[in-house]
Amino acid sequence: MWLLLSVCVFCLLGCSEGQDRATLWRGNDHSGRCQYTFSVPSPSETSCSPTVSGGPEMEGLKARLSLLEVLVARLTGGEIGGPGAGYQSQAGLQEALTQAMGERILLQGEKERLERDVEGLQRRMEEMRRETERLQSRPCYPQPPLLPPSIPLQDSGLRPAGGAGVLSHLVSRPGRQWDTGSLRDPAWQYGGNPVLQELKAEVTEIPAPSPEGPEDNTGCGELISIGEPVSHRKADSIAGKYGVWMQDPEAVAPYGGKMVWRIDTVGSEVRQLFGYEDMDQLSKGFPSKVLLLPEPVESTGATLYRGSLYYQRRRSRTLLRYDLVSESIASRQDLPHAGFHGQFPYSWGGYTDVDLGVDEQGLWAVYSTNKAKGAIVVSQLDPHSLAVKRSWETSIRKNSVANAFVICGRLYTVASYTAPNTTINFMFDTATGQGKEVTLPFRNKYRYNSMVDYNHAQRKLFAWDNFHIVSYDVRLGHQ
């Protein structure tokens, strides 16, 4: 025992490097005998204690703390060099933010002012347009010559005839000569106080003739004007942002002409056809009939005619005639060489490559082909077999116009689908094979018009404008 203790003391004295770190313990072993133990840090092994300063774990922890302090200083805008730098940078950022917010408020106010100015200008333009239409519709009468200032108000040579002044010669009639002498009251030649008399003229109004000829409410003619849009219903969901709605202009039993049909065309599998008994039920959103089409619809180019729904099959140039009575496909036909699924759409897109419509002369298709190089081709179709009866190629590109419709065998195009005040800008007459530019005001009330079709039974245009179902009255001239 004393030998072991001597060796331990010798080691402790000989190893000066470990003298200050040696530890001695004394305790009984398992048999009850006293036992002395000591420990000295090894020169080749690291300490087992996590609290020893200078160990690798502590050094790594210090390095991570230093990195964290640098990141926090950068995030708060401070610099490593001084404790006050972060505060100064943060104050600068706060000042810049306050200035930016102030400028944003000013710009927002300026934007609102400009929007109010634009709305005011639009209202003034609309009032001027209506005033112009009103003035154009008023009859024009010859203006009476003005009295020269040298003519006296009293004329001693005039005598009243038949009692008080007879004013019947002042009644205005178109084409009648005016009598300037009748503007002087013959009673004024006498000496008493003048009696003021109110002169009343009877005016016979004659409607002004239209520059394109008189309006014809029964027959065909060239489009003269389009009325203001009338809203009937707003779609309930995102599926109704684009769509098509129709009434059969030549309806057959069991569905009458008042029946309204609607298709929401947003989606990859558009197959639902909703039917409403009349416009009132449409506005309330209560369909009386829901049909599931056997094949999906492509875009907003569908139309109704004589008890059948005509539409383009999705992702193809195939046209389908769906019979509403038998609820089945009655005929199908490929439209020769027609582009489809985004090859030649209208300017708003929507895969509107083939647009079907009906007018007084029958069923039409508006589309384009590779041969036409994107120019509009209009074809008249057989309503039973869907075969092409005759085609015309126009000079206007299909993707340069927003939409198109046919009235009395004449194709009309809409210039823009988003501009609130746009125009009908082109007309092509299939009777003569000639086209020309026109300028007829047309309004996109809700600024995203994805469908425009003509209904000759009601003499209206039907449109789908940004979730809204709207209609327009139209005026036609004589053939």
C-alpha cells in the first residue's frame, strides 16, 4: 500500500504539467478495504468533461455564436464595428420606409383622381354621343330669315283683320315659306299699351331618314346601330367567366321560343346544357332542364336552330348537331381544313377557332384555314347534314378581331373585347363578295366579351361579358 502511494506521489511531483490538475479519491472497495485512486489528464486525449474550457465542443459553440451574432447584426442593419451602427442603419431604413409610404399615398391619390377624370370624360363622351344621335334623329326645318334692325316694330299700314291678331299663318309646315311681316303684331299700331301675346307654333315631327336608309323591323338590311347592353344575369362561379347563351329563333315543340339555354365553357370537359323556361327564370337562376351532352364542347361558338344545338367537338374540327328532343347526336361533319384548338382563334383566345351562328338565311360557320393564312372564312352550312354549301374568304385576319356575327348574310366583326367603348369595324357582304370598313359604336360594359351572336327572331345580339349575360337591340336598314 505504501509502495503504491509512493509511486503516485512520485508521478505527481515528476509531471509538473499535471500537478495542478491531479485528483485523489479515497474510499472502501466492495470488500470493505480502504482504497486510494487518482486521475491525471492524458497528454494525448481530450478531456471527457464538457465543462473544460478550450475543448473542441466549446470552440465550435463559440464559433456558431459568433456567426449568429454576425447574422443578427446584418439583419438589423448594424455593422460589426460598433454597437450604435445598427441603430443608425435601422433609423435610416425606417425613414426611407416612411418616405416610400408617403409617396405611395400620393400616387394612390393621383391614380384615384385620374380614374375619376377618366370616368368623367367617358360620361361626357357618352352624353355627347347620345346628344348627337338625338340631334341626328330630329327633323330639320328651314330657318326663318332674321328681321333687319331697321324695320320698326309698328307698321301703320297694317290693319287687324278678324278681331285680335290671327296667328294661324305662323304654324310651321315643312317646305312652307316664312312671312316676316307676320312677326309684327298689328294691334301695336294703335296708341294704347301694347299687349304681349305668346306665339305658339304647331310642329309636325317627321323622323329623320337614316344615312343607310329607313329602318326595317321586318325584313333584312345593313346594320345601322347597336343599342346599349342590357344585363340579365351574372354567373355564380368561376366556370361562368366565359360562356354562351341562346334562344332558338325558329323553335320547335316541345320547347318554345321563350326557352333560354346556357353553357358555362370554363373547364376541360364542358358538357352541361342548362335550360330555362324564360328570361325571368334565367335571371332567378332556376333551370327547368339540364342535359348532359354526349361529347364535350369546344369554346363559345355554339348556337341553336330549329330544335338542335350546333357545336364544335372539343379538340377537333368536327361539328355536331345535337337534337334536343331525342337528346342524341343527329349528325356530325368535319369542317374542311378548319383550324381548331388554338390555331386561328379570336383575339381573346379561348380556342374560338370555329364560331357557329344563325341569321335570316340559315346556319353559318366563321373560321380560318392554313390556305387562308389566318384570314376569316365564312361558310354557309346545311342545317341537317352540316355540309358546306358555299364559302367566302375575307381580307381580315381572325386573330385581329374580338368576335364576329352574321346578320342578313353579312359578316360583322367586333374590334375589341375589353375596351368599354369599341366599334364594329368590318363588314363583309356574301351577296356581293365585297368587304368594307365600318364604324358602329359597341359597348363592352364589363370589359371581357367572349361571345357575340345574333338572334333574328328578336332582332338582338346576345353576348357573354365577363360573367354577365347581356343583350343588345340592333337596327337594320332596308335591303
